[in-house]
Amino acid sequence: MNNLSNNETLLLEAKNEIYTWATNDLTCLLAKEVMSIGLAKIKYFYRSLGEDPFNVITIFGPDGGITRNKERFNEGVGYGCLVATKDYIFPSLLHPNGCGYGFYKIHNLPSLKDIMIKIDKIKKNGIPIGSEKGKWDVWKSNHFIDFLFLDDLYSNDQAIRSWLTPGNYVLIHSSQQTQKDRLSMWSQNDFISFESPFGSVKGLPKEKIAEYFNFFQKMETFSKNKRTSIAKELFGEENIEIISNPTHQGYFKENGFQVMRLGLSNSLHQSGDKNLRLFPLGFNGYSFIYLYEGLRNIKKNHWTVKQLERAQSYGHEEFIQNANILPHGGGYKLLYPYSDVEKIIFNNKIFFRLSNAPMKSCLIIQDIEALEYGYRGSNEILPMIERLELGKRIARFTPEIVIKL
């Protein structure tokens, strides 16, 4: 430790304060190195104000990894995680956007030709959401529309079995899009800003948080309504039934903290029209989609001794017991044989060194565009969800058509 620079020490401290219940593969190892930068910025912010830097909690779930969002990656933020803070929020660093899944049962599925005609019309005219219009974003990033049929039902609950009957279903992955910049940047005059050793960090203080949260909740509702409006426009309002419509990217008030969820749903949220906690999990266009019932978590019998000691020492124990995490998918998987990741600081810039491969080679990168990746599969994520008791498997659906237009 004595041989490390002050900046390296700050980054190492931040990395060691990340709680992780993840796969620990190469993607997760890189994500922890990336996330330590963002976490170090936030902790620097608290220290600069003379406040407790342990009022910050970062948790990685089973799908903990990196994001394809270049801006978020370069700012030092991972995915498949949550960041909880007291008294301040950091939207310009974490970029909430109300992204989520809409999962619907379709009673009378139109022909593919009719659906394509309707999509073309929506792309030209926008998505009607009450008196407003939403932007079509199904072509964007990893957003999609997935047409499915019920393949297997695991639940013995008669109410669920009478509801999830054989037939056609659709999963719509979308975000609100219309106020994306304001959700991140808000009003520049409201931020408190510091220049940390790793770049600028801006926080909204508690007197501004209520106003921001009111706006985010409106945008989250808009995002949910947008997914349902897409379903209504494509299939007819009389033909759809909402199974689930959870948000997996946004800001929430939970357990005395402001919590930014990046790809992790709250497993106790009521997710649809019925009083149920049902959440879709997707992996890629050619894989099964699973429906899970969320459970209260993270139970202490799944903590390591070091995690428990750290949580008790920093006052994080109660929050983590009630974090209630559930992945929305598997996340990205880096396609390299490396098993070690470390940060290199050179000319005040941070690089990542991926090493320890059979050919003794290494890879040095600075941003996300240099990486080759695929997707983690259900066999890597679902066993972890069930071993950690994060959720209970309800049903499996087989994809028929995936649309990205």
C-alpha cells in the first residue's frame, strides 16, 4: 500500500467497498475496476463537503458487468448494480432514463405484415401516450420487441396458472427517450460540483432531490405508458393483458437512501396490473425468456464473513438485507481468455490491462469501443438467482420473432 500513489489508494479503497454477488467472470472483474472510478468520485464529493463517505453503498448483482454506453463507461460506472447514497444524488454521473420491460399476453395476434405496417406508421408519427407523443427506440442499443409463446409453467399457484395460460406473449424493451438529457443534467445551477482526481463530479443536494424525484417519477410513468402504448398500437387495446412492466434503470427512494438501479429491478415492486411481483429476464434474441417472482433479499446466509464485517463497520447492514435485487438479464460477456484486470494510471488517464491468458498476452484498453463482447446465458445467471434466493422461477417462454427496427 505504501508504494501506491494517493490516487491509486483512493481507487483501491473504492474497489474494496463494492459489495458483489456476481459471477466473478472477466466482465465482472472489469466492471469492478470501472465502478471503482465512479465510486471514488462520489466519495471524493462527500469528503470535499466534510461528510461521511460511507453514506455510499454499491452492490453488484449476478449480472454485474459493463455497459455499452460509452459515456457511462468512461465516467467510471458499471451495470447490473445499484448505487445508494444519502443526502445527495448523482444523475449526471449515473444517467437514469426509466428503461424497463413491458411484458404482455396477446389474445389475438395480428399477422406479421399487419404488425410491420403499424410499426412503420408509429416510426413516422410517434407513439401516442395520452396527449403526448413518445419516440420509437426499438432499434436502439439492446432494445427490442420479442414475440413469445409459453413453453413451461413451473408455478403450482392456481391463480398464476389460470392467468398464464398457453398462447402468445410479447416482451418490449424500451425507455422514455424524450427527456433523457434533462434526467441526467437537470439544472446546472442546482448541482454542487468538485473536480476530483478522476474527473468532475456533480451532486444534487437534498433540498433539490424532491423536485428531481417528482420529475423522474413522471418520466418513469411516461416510460411505462409508452411500452403499453406500443403494445396497444400494434395488437389492439382489447387484445393485450399487462403481465409485468417493471423499471430496471432509474432513481428510487428506498430504505433511507436514494437508490440508482442500473439493470437491477427491485424484487418487491408490484410490477403489473395484478398484485404480483413478476419480472421478465431476457438474455438475447435466440434464448428463452423467463418470468420470476421477486423475493425479499439479500439474506445474510449468502454473505461472506468479510462482507458482513464491512457492512457492520460502515452501517450498511440493514440496507443490504433489504436491497431486494433481481437482474433483468445476463449482461454482456467479454470474449477473451483473460482472467486478471488492473487499472493503469498514465498521464492522469486511466487504462485497463486485461491479462493472464494461456498465450501470456495482455490487452490494454481505455474505452468500451475497443472490446469484443457477447451475452451471458441463462445457465450462468439463473442458478445464481436461485442459489441466492433472489427470485422464484415461474415460467419459461420461447422466442418466435425478435424485432429491432
